[in-house]
Amino acid sequence: MSTAGVLEDAGSSRDPPSPMASAKLLTASASGPGWTKVSCPCCMSHRVDPLVLVKLGKKVRPETKRWLLKLIGTLQKDGGAGLLAHPGEDASGDIMVLSATRCTLLQATEELGLCRVYKNGDMEAFSYEDRDNFKDSGVFLTLAERQYIVKYELDGMRAQRAIKIPGLDDSYMLQPRDNIWQKLTSAGVVVDTVALHDQEQLKALSQAWYAGNQLAQPLDSVNSYFGSSLAFYFSFLDFYTWSLLPPAVLGLSITYFSVQKEVVESVSGSQVIVDDHSGPGFSGHMIQAVFSMLWSTVVMELWKRRSASLSYRWGTLHLAERFAEPRPGYHGNLGVNPVTGRVEPLFPEWQRDLRMALVSVPVVGLFLGLVVLGMMVFYWGEAQVKRIHADYDSLWSQTFLYLPSVLHILYTNVLATVYKTVAEALTDYENHREESAFDNHLTGKVLVFTFFNYFAVLFHIAFFKQDVPLLRKRLASLLIVTQLINQVTEVVIPYLVDRFISAPNRAESEDDPQEDKFRNQGTLPVFPGLFAEYIELLVQFGYLSLFSCVFPLTAVLLLINNLTEIRSDAYKICKLFRKPFAAPVANMGVWQIAFEVLSFVSVVSNCWLLVLSPQIQAQCLEGELTCTKILMLAVGIEHVLILVKTVLAIVIPDEPGWITKKRLHIEFKSMQALRQQYFVCLDVKLQQSSLK
Amino acid sequence: MSTAGVLEDAGSSRDPPSPMASAKLLTASASGPGWTKVSCPCCMSHRVDPLVLVKLGKKVRPETKRWLLKLIGTLQKDGGAGLLAHPGEDASGDIMVLSATRCTLLQATEELGLCRVYKNGDMEAFSYEDRDNFKDSGVFLTLAERQYIVKYELDGMRAQRAIKIPGLDDSYMLQPRDNIWQKLTSAGVVVDTVALHDQEQLKALSQAWYAGNQLAQPLDSVNSYFGSSLAFYFSFLDFYTWSLLPPAVLGLSITYFSVQKEVVESVSGSQVIVDDHSGPGFSGHMIQAVFSMLWSTVVMELWKRRSASLSYRWGTLHLAERFAEPRPGYHGNLGVNPVTGRVEPLFPEWQRDLRMALVSVPVVGLFLGLVVLGMMVFYWGEAQVKRIHADYDSLWSQTFLYLPSVLHILYTNVLATVYKTVAEALTDYENHREESAFDNHLTGKVLVFTFFNYFAVLFHIAFFKQDVPLLRKRLASLLIVTQLINQVTEVVIPYLVDRFISAPNRAESEDDPQEDKFRNQGTLPVFPGLFAEYIELLVQFGYLSLFSCVFPLTAVLLLINNLTEIRSDAYKICKLFRKPFAAPVANMGVWQIAFEVLSFVSVVSNCWLLVLSPQIQAQCLEGELTCTKILMLAVGIEHVLILVKTVLAIVIPDEPGWITKKRLHIEFKSMQALRQQYFVCLDVKLQQSSLK
């Protein structure tokens, strides 16, 4: 095959070219051999970047593949994807390589509502018709955006009439408005869709990101290579890590002073004046508590501002998701969308609300109940085995002591796995129209559960057992142990698997054909999403803001952990997984809310821990009247702090003033569009009439 | 004068015509004698409705009036107001009557962002260019909107170059971009701008509103005659009054059962089993407290939904205030607005924030401190005079007993008056760009103060004195006395003044010239705005949601009060004041927030009052441990209820689903405008090129 020949040719040249460079060689003859024909004259190009690899089923017939190649090359208005497709080695191979024409990319840019730099230097919502007035409209989409658009077009293909797919039996007949890509996936024709790495860019990115000793992350490059959702995660990680500095310094100095005090006291041997000792201890505890309450609010408010400016910078301030086509899994009766006037599946809002209220909420509640039940059974079991051990005191009964913990861990894990499946099924059943709504509801469900799972024990110790030393011990062990485990499971194990099990299977030599290199990328595990990463941060943030007053070194430990976390996450995403498809997003979505909720809960828990602090409890035991008064004081302080937090959250604007102006400008422009265009039309019409 | 002749002619005809009818007669000769010339052919009309009366200073020279008439008639693009002006009796009289041309009205409709019914029956943002596709584009603006637009155009006039105003000395020279109407007002040329009543519509409105025994208010007519801000007030009053029914029924039944219980107990003479009595009393108190907490949230959430549908119905869902010209009082250095690209005064955001933080907040805080100080001095003084009275016990010392109350009332009134002036000055100094921002900040300031003024004493009794019987007594007397006083001061006094003092001065006979009738409307007092009305509702709502559990009949009293309040407010606004100019608004603005804040504070106060309830206090005295536990329980319940309220507020959507769809559709249309218009242009261009 000629294409394969060109590829081998490119691969065997002295200077090893990157896939992109070889792709340039490969397609130097324009959309020549291999690539599907371009229908639009402006999209004829001397360079086609391979963006996406599609893996087909082993048993797919050549006629099915030919039909699919043709369909992908067909324009959107005729029911295709408007993309460029390449059959790989030959027409019968089980891969296809896809790319996108300039027109398709630009039209999708407008559809997605991305902003781009206008000729006057401002960001403006991209308009295909006005494309010549945007700067660099040729190459101005990032790799991540281009790959997302390819996937977006594939997912958006819908049958315009009943079609029989060649090479498949009639059970896979396409009905009008059927989602073609979904059908092909369920029929086993399409096995996988993989975003291809650009080795050159990847190398440069990893150099700038984690290879050296640099402190700052190359966030813009991360955004352009991996897309905005990942870039937002790393930006937040960055922002959050640096904002750990103040509490870390405070925690260190509190620890230093209290240790010094203890040393002084043990040297002078004075344990006489107990009140003298309770004074500074009380104030350190208190400073830490009040500080962490205000700190969490200020950090989250400042992050919102930073997030808004990043979203402006990355052109995702004005996404038009709600006006776009519904996500592929969305189903309902065909009808006219009252917003856009397009024919598409419609699903009534009230029915979704009903499903959420009558199915999702009770089921989630049930699982939360199971978590609590598990915890109670665990405590009961532990009491039982302790009693048995005390009664019998044999080797048998000693091994019995570990049984409740083991059973509880097993139970928790099984519950979490089952819950994840159930949550997905529930969210699917709720039938959300937008991808982001689906994601947010799924994340929300898993989040509530995970949060409960992580914090139920700590809250139980703090509020029911009211045992501060146990809380401190538990917190310290959680911080150290879970972080070690996380680092190991997240990086070391995948690294070892990759290094010693997977990698030998896909040993790659420079002489390999280009297709094999692409194919190898498909063997990497799928990127599991940012859920685990965000949960880790959220749990950290929870430890810090909810309970750190009993263990002032929390922030220090977290700071150290996060400095390595940045690198290990970066390494992981660059090397150990497939490149993910990343939809453009304007913020962290539901995670933002989760962090803010935590920051409010922190006021309650900190005020409570203040009441529980040993010094205050000691005072409390002296006279009962004081106890009620202290509680009332704590409640009063809590209310004032919640008020202060609320006022802070309102007073600090969620976006910097200049972003507000830019956003309003974008809105104003789209409002004004009608009027301006009308006058253009009028001019044309006037000229026309004068011509007659 | 010919015009005066026509007017007198109209006035002396047998069937007494309304001003509007006579205006039709007056202007039957198109924009004929008297009215300024219409420059635009489409605005030539056989009917000019007099909308606004402008009262000029007594000493204004004829040349100034002529210049002003001409300026008002000039198109906006040439620095005028694009309105129709009539000199009244003659060119030297001290009034002018204004109206607006069709073009000016329609263009302003687009500028304000009003929505109107499109040809397909949906509401859509009005577009002047697309005007033919809107239903009834001739008469589709309400009287209130037309009058507001006249004022809007007058306020928007800006000098395009330095102009010397004829008949005034050089100190009133206009500089470029000066606000002309402001300058004329400060120069004493313009004394007053009065929106004219339409006696026919007014009569029909008052018939339907308060003359009969009807239960429902004619809210649409109120909106069209008085504008949306008043209509929102009356809609809220209506909604709130009907939503008082459930708490009223609950309060009545609680009172009934507790009275019956007391009767039964007194008959059987059993005062033995105290616990038996505390049981039901406790539960009645508790039911009332929990009910009023949840009730206030549900009512406010449902009102938001109602408010959204009213705003859609009245076409104010999509107001474009931020893109409009700044309000007249706004000042700053001339510059290019980054949002709209127009040249206008600019004032940096941070400077405003600084002024608010460093000037407004401390000053408001100072006044709040003065309120508290006054209250403390009052209590101290009362204790002092009681001591003196006990010591001397003479007639002199007895009169002394009233001194603290009298001084406190005097002090409070003086403080409130001073504060109002100060708040206005502060808000002016903050230099807000939009009229609504100015209003909201002013309202917010006065609101905080008034709220403090009304509730400080009640909170003091509840939280510091912890005296439930005193609170109940105080609440009952406040409810009954303040409502009586309000009704008297709001309606009876103005009615008497109007009837016996003002009315004889403007006795009107049918033979009077039209101008005199207009002129008479100017002698009515200016409508003082809705501030007092809203505050009354807010204070009511506060009594009910914060403290009603100690006095279950609150809702019943409020319901009775409001049923008369609706009528008296309606009467007042129709008869006793000038017709106000009403800017179109989409909701109640800052009042919405005030009610919601109250509804959250109610959770805190109700939980606290539960703890204070006599039954619980009795239990508390038995054993000290119970006291702490009860407090903890109350705090726990409070947190759960706040959570429930928050969840309720999130789960109940702020606008009905169908409104969301309509709003999105409006947004989608304005986004799509560019694209659609482009294709129209393209078609035209193609036709053009084929012609060549």
C-alpha cells in the first residue's frame, strides 16, 4: 500500500520525526492517497494532522469500513461528520485515523461557543461568518480542542433516514434520528476512540512540567495539550498548594511554641499552675480554628476569581452548551425544542425531577444509611470481640480482634463499588440533556457518598464520642497513611505495570510503521478521569478546614504531599494513560460547590471542637453554669462567623472587574449583532436598488 | 391663541371628554398647531397623546422656552430628545406638554430591552428593525412605559458641543457631554416633570381595583397604568396576603385548643398535673415555630417563581439596563466604555468599592451604634427614673417616669431623619452607574437601619432579657398599634388634607381649559415611592416569621390588616398622589433579598424561643444537665432546619420550567441573530452579483 510505504519511508529516515512531522510527510500530497476527499475548496490543505484513532472490531467487513469512511467524510448537513478519514494500513485493517477540515473545526468552534482573540485584541465569541476578523483563524484551535471537536462530530452523527449498514445484519438497521456512533459501538463495529498524542509537544510539555525543578506549572500548555478540564484541575491544585503556606506557617509556629512551653515546664518541673498552661494552649487552638474558618472562605473566593480569569484566557467564558445538540445518551420523544426550534428528542423536566425525587434520592439515602449501619455494626462487633477476648483470652480470640476491622473494610469497599454502578445507572435514568449536567449529577451522587464514607468516622468521634485525643490520633494516621497509599496506588503501581508488563508488549522501534505507533497508544489504559484526584483534594481540604485545630501540623503535611502530588499527577497523565478527550469547560463545575460547602461546615465543626478542647472542658467541670454559658458563647461565635463568612463571600466578587467588563462586552456584541448586520444588509440592498 | 381655543372648545362640549379624548380632538389636525414638527414620515399621526407635563420656572423667558421646545423636538442623534412638545396656552406660559413619536418609542423599547409578543405568539426581545414581525407594533406600549420613555429621553439629552442657552446668563453655559435636563433643572428653567393621568383609564382601574368587593386585583391593568415596579409591589402584597391563610388557620386552631384546654382545666379545677399541661403547650409552640420557619422559605421560593412569570408576562425578563446610558447623576472622566464602546463618563469600580468600604460602611455602622446606644441609655434612664420615683414618690417624679420614653422616641425620629439624608448622600457619593444599582444601595442602607430600629428592642427582649411574656405583650401591642397608626397616617391624613385643604384650591370645573386640568395634577404631592409600603410588609413578615410562635394570632391580625391594606394602598396611589414615573423592572430588587434574609434569621430566633419556652425552662430548672442537653438539642435542630431550608431553596427552582425555556429562547435568538442575518445578506449579495 502506498500510504504504508510513505509511512515506513518517513519512519526510516535518519532524523526520527515525530508522528506529527511524519504525518506532514505522509500527507504532503494534500488530501491525497488514503485520506477521504475534501468537498470544500477552502479546506484543501497540504497538511493533515492525525488527531484521533478509531479501533474497529476484528470481524468488521471491508464494506462496513468503506461505508464508515465515506460517512465520516460526508458533510454534516448530509448526515455525516465532515471529517477527514484515513483507512490506516489498508482498507481491511482494524483501525482508522481521523482528522478534521478547517471548516468543520471553525463551525464547531462557533457551535461550542468558544471565544477567540478578535482583531482588536479582545476575546470574543467566535463567529464563523466573521472568521476573517479573528486573529490567526487558521491554527488557533489547540490540539485538545481539535480532538474534542472530532469526537463531538462523531458523537453528533444522526441518521437522516432509515439506512441498512453494509456488512451488518438487519438488527442493526439505522432508524431516522438514531445516533449512528452509538449504534456502531453497540454493534461492535467501533471498539474504541483514542485521542492521539503528539510526541513532540508531549516531550516539550513534560520537560516544562515535571522533569526539572521548576515551581510554576506550564498551565497554558497543559490547557492546549490536555484541554481545559485537566488544566482547571492542575490550576486549582497549584493555587490550593500555594495557599497552604499561611496555615502551614501558623501550624508550625503553634506547634513550636507549645513544644517549647512544655520543655520549659518540664525543666522547671512546675505542673502546679494548671490555669497558666491552659491559657496559651487554649489560644493556640482558638487561633487555629478561627484562622482555618476564614482562610477556607478567602481561598475559595480568590480561586473563583482566578478561575474566571483562566476561563477568559482559555476562551471558555461563554460556552453555549445549552444551545447545542443533546448528549448522545439522551432520549425522549421527537419534538421541536422550544429554545432552538430544532427537531430533537425531548424529555419533560418534571419527569426528570420526579425520577430524581422518587428514585435517586431514596436510593442514595439508602446507601448512606448502609454506611452508617456498617459503622454501627463495626463498633458493636468491636465491643463484642473485646468482650470475648477478655472472657477467653486465647490466641484464637486475639485473631478475632481483627475480624470487625477486616469485615468493615471489605464491606465498605464492596459498598463503594456497588454504589458507583448504581449511581451511574441512576444518573442515566435521570436522562440529562447536557453532558455537563450528566457529569455534575453523577459526580454529586458519588461525592455525597464518598464524603460520608471518609468523614462519618471523624464526625462520629468528634460529635458523639467527643474524644479529642482519639480524633487527633486518627487524623494524623489518616493524613500520613492515606497519602502514602495514594501515592503508591496512583503512581508506583501503574508505573510498574506499565514498565514491566505492558511496555514489553508494545516495544516500539523507530522502524515501525506509523500506524503501529498509533495502535500502541490504544493499548494504554483509559484515563480514569479526575474524580479520584478531586476527591483526594477535597478530603485533604476537609481534614484541614474541619479538624485541623486539633492537629496544627495538618497544613504542613498537606503542603509536602501536594508538592509531590503535582509532579506525580503530571507524570501519570503524560505517560501512563491514553490522552483523554476533554470537553471545554468554564470552571471546576460541581467540585467548586463541594469545596464551598465544606468551608461552611468547617465553621460548625471548629466551633464544636473549641467547646470540646480540654482546657474548656476542664473549666466546664468546675461549675455547671459555666458549661451552659460556654455552649451559648460557642453558638454565638458560630453564628457570627457564619455571618462573616457569608458577608465575605458576597463582598469578594466572583470574578475580577475586568472579566465582568469583557463578559458583558461579549454579551453586548451578540445582542448588537442583529442591529449591525441589519445595516450591512440595508447598505447592500440600497446598492442593489441603485444598480437596477 | 388657536391651540387654547381648540382646548376650550373641547372642554365646553356637552359630553365631558377625558383629557385623552380631548387631546384627540386637540390634535385631530395631526401634529398640527402647537405640537412640534415631526421629522419622520412614519411618525405622522392623527393622534397625539399628552403624556408628560413639564412645569417651567415663573421667570423663564419666552426665548428659553422656544429653544427648549425646539431641542425636545430635535432627533436624538442631533442631541435632542426626539419627542413631541406643545407649549400649553401660549409660548410664554410656564408649562409644556410632551408626547413621543412612534419611532422614538420603538427605539427606546429596544434600548431598554423590553420584550414584546412576536408574530408566533412568543415573547421576544423587541428589535426595532424587526418591528413589523411583532404583533401590534403601533399601540403596544403601556401608558406607564410611554411616560417612562419620555422621561428617559429627557434625562438622556446631552450637549453635543458647547451651547449657550438663550435667555440664561453665561454661568449656565452647556459644555460638551453635559446632561442638559440636569442643567436646566439646576438653573431653575425646569421646575417639575409630571406624568399625566388618563382619567378614563384611571376610573376603570379604580372601579376594578378597590371600588367593589372583588377579591382579585387587576394586576395587568396596574402594570399598564402605573408600571411594573408598582405592579410587582401589589402582586407581592396579594401573594403574601393569601399565603397568610395557612399560618392564620394554624394560629387560630392552636389558640382555640389551648383556650379550650384552659377552660376544661379551670372547670375541673385540676392544676395538679403540671406535666400534662406543659405537654400540649410545648407542642403547640413547637408546631408554630417549625411551621413558620418552613412556611417562610416556601412562600419566598414560590413568590420568586410567580415573580419570574409576571416579569415574562410584562415583558421585563430581559432588560438591558447595563448596556444603556448611565443614569443622569453619574459622573466621571470621559472615556470609552469597554462594554459598549460608547464615549461616556467612566468611574473605576475599585474606587467605588473603596468609597463603600471606607466611608459608607463605617458611617452606617456608626448610626447602628447610635441606635443601640439610644436603647441602652433609654433602659438606663428608665431604671434611674424608677429609682427616683421610688425615692421621692411625688407628682413631679411621676411625670418624670415618661421622660425616657419621650426622649427616646424623639431621639429615634431625629436619628431616622438624619440617617435618611446621610444615606442619600453616601449613595450619591458611591456614584453608581445604573439607576437600579443606585436604588438598591440606597434601599439597602435605609433597610438595615430601619430593620435595626424596629427589631432591636424585640431581639433585646428575646435574647438578653429572655422574657417571653414581655415579648408576647410587646409583639401584640406593636401589631395592633402600629397597624392602626399606619392606616391613619398613610390614608386618613392625606385624604383629609387632600379633601379639605388642597382640593378647594384646585377646584376644577368642566369648563376649565385642558391646560388647567393638567396643571392641577402638578399640585398633588409627589408619590413618595414604595419604600414605606415595603418596609411595612417586611416588618410584618418579620413579626410573623421571627416571633410568631409566642403569639399565634399574629397571622390572623396580619391577614385582616392586609385585606384593608390592599384597598387603602390602591386608593392612595390612584387619588392622593401624582402619577409616578416607573422604570420597567424584572423583580422586587433588593426587597426580595431582605425577605429571604429574614426567613433565614427566623430559624435562629425560633429555635432560641423554643429553648426559652416556659415548659422547657421549667424542665431545665429541675436538673442542670438537662439544660445543656436541651441547648445542644436546640442547636442541632437549628442546624438541621437551616440545612432543610437551604435544600428547599435550591430544590425549588427560582423560575418555572416554561419560563426558563422562554428565557433561553430569547437568549438563543439574540445569539443566532448574527448568523441568520448573515445568510440574508449573503442571499442579497448573491442576487446582486448575479445581476451584474
